[in-house]
Amino acid sequence: MNNTMNPYANPGMPHDATRDAGHAVSSAASAVGRKADDVAGAVGSRMESLGETVRQRGPQEGTLGRATEGVASALEQSGRYLEGGLGQMCDDITNLIRQHPFPALMIGLGVGFLLASATKR
């Protein structure tokens, strides 16, 4: 019998295919992660720019001036945070969960309950 026609003739073949598939999945996940970081950075940059625009064009004095300053500062700060990338956000979430495990667990259960309720309908 010809060994090229027998899939069991080369025992390394399934292992190679599994390894290759694992590499392909890992590569795709890495590309998606880089793209998500790029998108977050771009959104952050736009938010920061919007904050500067609000500050320049909004009222400078009085109650509206203080509100404008608050909105502009919040936009700029949020933009800088997003420019830090998703890795920084994941680290911050991990630290928050470690500092407050019980509320994090309750939030997770609540979100799970809401998702289950929404998909049941």
C-alpha cells in the first residue's frame, strides 16, 4: 500500500496540522489585537482633538465657561487614556477586580443574568 494515501502512515502529520492551525489562530488574534489598539488610539486622538476644539470655541467665562472647561478636560483625559491602548485598559480592569473582587463578581453575575434573559426571548 502506498504511504502517501494512508493518513496514518505519517504520525507527525496531524500534529503538524494542529500546530499550523494554532499558529494561524495566534497570528490572527495578534492582528486583531493590534488593529483594536490602533482603533482605540485613533479614537483617543480624535477625542483629545475634540476637547481642544470645545475649549477654544466654547464660552470662557461664567457657568457655561466652567461647564465647557469640564467637558473639554474630560474629553482630553479620556482621549489620552484611549491612546494608551487596550493593554493599559486591561491592566486597569484587572487591578480593579483584584481590589474589589466581590462587587466585580456581582457585576459579572448581573451581566450574565441580563444576557441570559435577553437571549431567551
